[in-house]
Amino acid sequence: VEVVALNGSDLIYVCGYSLVAGAATAVQFIYGTGTACATGETDITGAWSFAANGGIQQPNTGAPQFAAVPAGNALCIENSGANAVQGHVSYVRTAAP
């Protein structure tokens, strides 16, 4: 699922997030191009395994939670199943130096 669309010149910094899975699944942040980051897919985080109604939360502390998504890539969430995953992502998009 694409969370932040790609932009040819901007970096994407994730500052906070929360995810809750409706049923057991594994979820991870990735980046890439193409539909749902399917081209050039690169893992940002490892896969988190959630039980039904399980999840993870990292509040926005005003600093990036993990490395920037390189310019020209989109930020996506990859789900191991067809289960619903809900939540939110706070991010900053800024021009590459």
C-alpha cells in the first residue's frame, strides 16, 4: 500500500506512526517505485508479526524514526496477507541536499 507518493527530488522522513492489524499478519515499511513500491523494493524495517488487533506505535517526537526514503521513491507498507491494517504515518518531505 503506497503511503507517500514518490517525488523526483524529495526525501521522505517518517517521524511517527501507528499500525493496527485486523487479523494476524506481518507488516513492514518499504520504499520503491511503481505500483505499491513493487519496482526496486527495498526494506526499511523488518517485518513485524501482529496477532489479531495487535500493532505498534512510535509517537512523533519531532525527529525521524528511521532513515530517509531516497528521492525518486515512494513510501509503502507491505502486508503479508489480505488482512486490513489501519493506522497513520506522520512524515516530512524535503528537498534532497
